[in-house]
Amino acid sequence: MEQAIWGGAGSTARIAQIPGVTICGKTGTAENPHGDDHSIFIAFAPKDNPKIAVATYVENGTFGATYGAPISSLIIEKYLNKEIHRTRKWIEQRMLDADLINEDESND
């Protein structure tokens, strides 16, 4: 689970990296025959002596790394560090700005 985040360029959840925290997790995608697939991510941190575990399931969130991983890592980071690192503020803002409910209405 550590390699899914910290394993290098091919890691599916690199976006979940938190500076100074060894987070471990796994992305997932649940097929949805009625629209966009669902985004799944499970994680715990820190790797040694975990203090928090999170499971995130985002309906219509597409791949696990699209919404599940960033949301989970922000929750973990806020819990462990009490704040979001300045280099990850863009991820926080992207999650706050996301609108998966009304996304398809503009295409009607």
C-alpha cells in the first residue's frame, strides 16, 4: 500500500503524498452502468504506528486517484498536522471547487 503512493512515476495514488508523512493506501474504481464510475480510496497513516484510517467513496468520481485519494489525504493531513501544507493548497481548492452533482447538467 505504501508503493501505491510512494512507488514513483507509475504509482496510482501519487497525489496522496503528504510532506513528512508516510501514508499508505490503495485506489479503486467501481463501475457504474448509469454514469461516471465511482472513485474509491482507502488509506492509513503514518505507516509505522498508524493514528488514522480513512475509506473514501465518491459517487461519479471516476478513478480512485481523481477524487478518493486527494480527499482521503487531505483528511489525514488535517488530522495529523492540523493544517494543509502550502504545497498542497491547490489540491484542497480543487476538491472544494468540485461539483460532481451538477457536472452533467451543462451538457444537456
